[in-house]
Amino acid sequence: MGLVAVLAVLGYFIYQEWGYLHSPFFDKGDYKVNIFRSLAIMIGLMTWVAGSYTLKAFSEQNRALATLTLPVSSFEQLLYAWTMTVPFSIGVCYVLWKIAWSIALPYFLKDTPGLAFEKDSVFLVTNPYFSVFYLGGSAAFMWGAVSLGRLNFLKTLGMLIGIILLIFEWGQGMFFKAIFPNAYGFRTSGPVPWVRPILTIESTKGIFTNDIHSSFEVIHQFWWILCVPLLLYVITFLKIKEKEV
């Protein structure tokens, strides 16, 4: 089902780009076909789904040969689950993405000769911030697989959405209002805590746009990029160890 989902996402992105190029209202002058965004979303979804199910075999009393040959110790189980969730899932997504776009691109070029495509990978453009999306997301769903039992993917997804809404809709709003008491509206660049936001403040004195900086930016980004995924993997390991006892 995970493969079906990522293929559906890939198909949607290809269809979307095809629709852009064939729309009479779309300016194709300097447009470059976006091929790497679909890969980023595919990998994120696949690591989430794989992370939600790779630890499932260890919690079931199944005496099948495949289960008996799985790793035994807590660390081996975590390492096996991580290998299947991150490197293996990313490899599978890359192969599927490469095949699909290699089939689709000749049709794009046939209809629009001289069409330009993105040359730089989305991973290089955005630096290492996607590690939060891949490593942090996979770790969260692995934790959910150990802790939540049945329907752990839906439960983990619901918990993550609830936490994000709480932090960014209520917590962030209350924080900004405490700093700017005269403001009645705020708009930020997106709910991504590891990227410096552009804050637009609407107040009784006018509308102002501020690029927020802090002396703690490097520490803040280091925390989200490296420490949070690592902390979630450690918690997952401790939960596996707890179930052993």
C-alpha cells in the first residue's frame, strides 16, 4: 500500500506539470519543469509508512520462518527497522521516480521542444533541512509502531497534526501577540520551525514585514536537524527495550 501511495503521488505531480504546460493561461516562457519536488514528497511519505510497519513483526507472536530469522536484540531490531525505513525506502522511491520521469519526459519534450527542466536536486537547494522531514518523520512513526499498536500510522499522524496545530496556531500566535501587543494579524512563511520565518505584522500603525533573526539560530537549527531525530530514535529503542522486559 505504501508503494501504491507513492506512485499515486508521483502520478499526480506528473499530471500537474503536464496540465501547467498545456494550460492556455500559463506562461511557459521561463518555466522549468519541477521534477525533484515529487521525489521529496515520495520519500517523506514512504519513510513514514515504512516506519509505521517495520517494527510490527517484532510485536506479533508469529512463528513463521521469516519472523524467526529477524534480529533478536533491541538494537538489532532498531537497526533493521531503520535500514528498511530510511535507506531502503529512499532507494526504492528514487528508482520508481527515475523510471517514471524517464518515461514521461520524452512526451513533455515532444509537445514543447526546448523545454527546460530543473537540474539541481531539491536536497541540495534546501541544504540538510529535509532530514527533519525524512529522519524525524520516520523516527516518529517508528515510535508510533512500538507504542500505539494497531492503526499506529493513523494514530501517529493524528498526534503529529494535533501537536503542529497546537504549536503553530495557538502557541506561536500567543507568543507573537505578547511581543507585538498592538498587532491584530500575523502571517508567516510556513509551519517549519527549522527555517527562519518572514513575519508580516498587521497593526493599527500599518503593515510591516520583518525577517526574524536570533543569536540562537544555529543552535535552533542544529536541534531540529540532528537532535530531534536522534532523540526520537533513542526513545524508540527504549520502548523496544521496555517491551522486552
